[in-house]
Amino acid sequence: AAGVIQSPRHLIKEKRETATLKCYPIPRHDTVYWYQQGPGQDPQFLISFYEKMQSDKGSIPDRFSAQQFSDYHSELNMSSLELGDSALYFCASSFYLSPRALEQFFGPGTRLTVL
Amino acid sequence: QQPVQSPQAVILREGEDAVINCSSSKALYSVHWYRQKHGEAPVFLMILLKGGEQKGHEKISASFNEKKQQSSLYLTASQLSYSGTYFCGTGGGATNKLIFGTGTLLAVQP
């Protein structure tokens, strides 16, 4: 079965640079969630989209922005990177109208390292 | 508010049982359980939607006490593959964003 795809899997950036993380949800899934997980921490919700509209916002810095495109893939744009942005970034998807709408399927994550 | 899990860590021998608890100070509408191995994505185990609901998944089951705002995950006859960090997550609401618990590190030894 198809899973959530994230790219790149690993990314190394310098401070103050920008980064773009991509997420391709499971086919037919219309909802995308982004989570950030620092070393030894639990995943923290950043932002979510439903049908290409932002549906909720969590602890996402103003330096970050995201959007969901017409093909339902999503991109997380991060600017003025800081050392503290180093983390695993997970994307999860779900299908709002399915009986299993509450289940979120996680992608493999993008490991961002800021030097 | 973040759900609090207990214990923080537990070490088991293969075949032993364990219980992981998840408590919230806010009303729970749904409880999600995930297992995460180091550096990998959280893997969905189960979701509980109703107070008092119990669900099972192979030798892993869970209960949900809506009144006490608590959920417990039961692992029986543990296997080496059960090792990892277990997270409960509270979801529901209009957008179903997950608020993950503090996590429980489980290590199963031969």
C-alpha cells in the first residue's frame, strides 16, 4: 500500500539559510499535518491543511510557512534557520471523509540539521 | 496541555507484561496510541473513541476511561520487537491535530 512520502529525507543547512520540505500524502488523502520532533522530545504539532486550506496552527514560528497544493502535496518553507530548528519533521495524512478519518499516517520524516 | 504518561521508562524481559498510562487534565475525545523506534516515524497502534472502550491489536490492547481522562496501553507477553517509545496522543475536535504525551521508553531484553 502506498505510504506518505517526504523529501528530502536528510537536509543540512547553515544558519540563516532557507529550507523547503515536501510531503506527498497517501493517494486520496485530503488532510495533511506537520509535526516537529526535537531530540528526545515528543512530536509537536505545527500546522495542518484540509482541502488546500489551512485548518489549524500550532507552535509554528513566523519564520515558517506552509501550503497545500492542488494535488494535495504540501510544502513547509523555513527561513532564517536557527540551530534550534534542527529536528525531525514529520508529515502525516488522513482522509476526512473515511470511517478512519481520525487515523493519521506518518511519513518517514525529514531530518534537518542546521549548522 | 500535554498528556502525561507513566512510567517514563520500563525495561522488560521477553514474555513479561507492561502497562503504560496516559493522563490528561483536559477532556479526552479520542486517544491515539503510537510506537516509535529511534529515528523512525511513529507507527499507529490504535485509536479509542468512546469512554470505556477497549480495543485489542494482537497482544497489545488499550482502555479508555473518559470520566477519569485516562487511557492505558497493555502489552502482554512482550517481544523484542515491542521495544521503542510509546506515545499517547489526544485528538479530536474540528481539526484532529494530535497533542502527544510525554512518551514512555520501553526496552525489551532477551
